[in-house]
Amino acid sequence: MSHRPRTLPSTRTVIGSLLTLILIMTGAAAAAPRAAAAEPQPYKLRVLEHNIAGGMNFKGGPEALNGINTQITAFNPDVVILTEVCASQRDRFAADHPDWDLHWTAMVEESSGCRTSDNPSSAQGQVVASPHPMSNLQSIPLGQTDQQIDDDGTVIREKVFTMICADVAISGHSATTLRACGVHLIAFQEPVEGWIPTDRIGARTKQVATMAKTLNAWVADGVAVTVGGDFNTRPWHATLNPLYHLSTAGKFEGSGQFHEADQTDGKWFDTRPSGVTCREDKQCRTGQFTINGTRKYDYVFISRNVTHGGEVSALSADKYGSDHNLYRALFNIKL
């Protein structure tokens, strides 16, 4: 079998090709130098959270926003998380803050307390808003839909539970994305108190587990996450174990990847029940009461991948006509 001889390039051709390649590579490097990755910088993240009782106490009226607007002026927040917001109040909030971005989703499509003469929509839901640009808006179903059914089986009202999230772009802090989320979890205590429908038993625990599966995965990917809202449960309840990194034994050993804003407030450590231990009298699964002066139901968490050793603080402020206190959270983070 014969083989066709190959024609080899001359030495001059090889050298010329190498010089051309070197010039091309050098020119490309000079034209487009690789940008160094931005180092995370210290930042004081401010979050406001409030269940404004927009339908129940204010019948859709704009007065429900007086408290949050007062605190926006005083606190200069990066993120605002609101629950029980009527559609009319959502529109008013947007008008009051025309330069803000806002993400809203309905929880109840037909709320008798929300219909007004100016806005026939009776929807009530939740809001995440920011003075910074928001993107990647997400609505993540939490399941455990709550239905009110009359004697003949007709559904009178239905509550759909969703975690709403958005990426918040804080100028000068682009090394890590900040993802802000808001929730309103199913009400009433667990276990059953004698009259709660059996299909609600364990429902909130399942909702938190669904939240944690998504949130903890984001943290594992390096995303900075804050999540807040009306959780309808106490800090030491096992329901919140999938979120808290601080355990009820007073150790940073929990499966959750989050610190809660008020876990460092020693004034409330004595409110804990037996069996709950505070960590070196510095952190505890407690916090200031946020509803009816007797219980803490409102929370703001921050992912521990951006905190300085759990440097967090909070204040339960005035109710401003709601049955819940407005809640202020401050986090020292690197972003």
C-alpha cells in the first residue's frame, strides 16, 4: 500500500505563523484586560417588616401605610416587607414611592375588608419593595392552601401561601447578589388546640421546610438572602429549625443557614421557656414581642454567609393601628 507524501511547511512559514499568533494574543490581552473580582464590602443592611392588617383594621384605606411611611423616612431601609396588603394599599404605596421597585402577589383574591369605592379589587396579598432596582422576581408556592368551606361544601374563601423574592441591586455592592423574600405563613398554633381543622396540623412546619429547601440552597450557592414576614409561630418552636443556625441548645449547630435580627437582644432572653438555652448570654432563640404584647410572630432573617459573626439587631416599633408591631432589622454584613 502506497502513502501520499506530506508537504511540510518551510521554517520561514512556521516562524511567521508563530509571530502572528503571538501578536494576536498580545493585542487581545491589551485590548480586553480581565477585570478583577470585586471584594465584598461592609454594609449596614436595613429591613422594615410589617403586617399592616390592611383589610381587617383599615378596610383597604391608605391610613394603613402611615406607619411604614413614617419609618421609611426615619430608617432609610433597603428592603420593605409587608403582609395583609389590599390591592388599593399596594397602589397607594407605589404612588407614595414612585422611584421604588415593588413585587406584589395576592394571597386572598376575595377579601371583604379590602374592597373600597376607589378600588373595586378585593385582593389582599404581600409586598416586597426597595428603593434599589429589583430583578428576577419570583413567586414560590408554599402549599397548604387554607380554605374556608360552608356547610354545603362551597369554598367561601381561599388563602394561597407564597414566598415572594427579588434580587436587590445595591449600588457599589455587586460582589454578592442580595435576594430579598417575604412570607405570610398559615395561622394558628401547632399542635392542634382542640378546634383547628386537622388538615392544618403541621401545615406551617411543611411550609417552612419548603422555604428552607430553596433558601438554604441559594445560600450554598453564595447568594446573600434576607427573608422576613409574619411567621405565625414562636422563635423556639421546632417549626423554625430549618431556618435558624442557632439551636435551642444555644449553639451554632442548626441545619438552617440564617440568623434572626432579634436573637441578640438580651432584654428578652428571660421570655424563653424551659429547655431553651442561650448561647453565652449573647444569642438566644427569643426576641421582642410583635403581636398583642404577648408573642413574637414577626421575623427578619439574614443568611450567615454574609454576616460578621452574627452581628444583627432589631426593634419592635409601634403598631400604627395594626395588631402587629412594625419590625426594624439591622444587619452588619459584607456585600
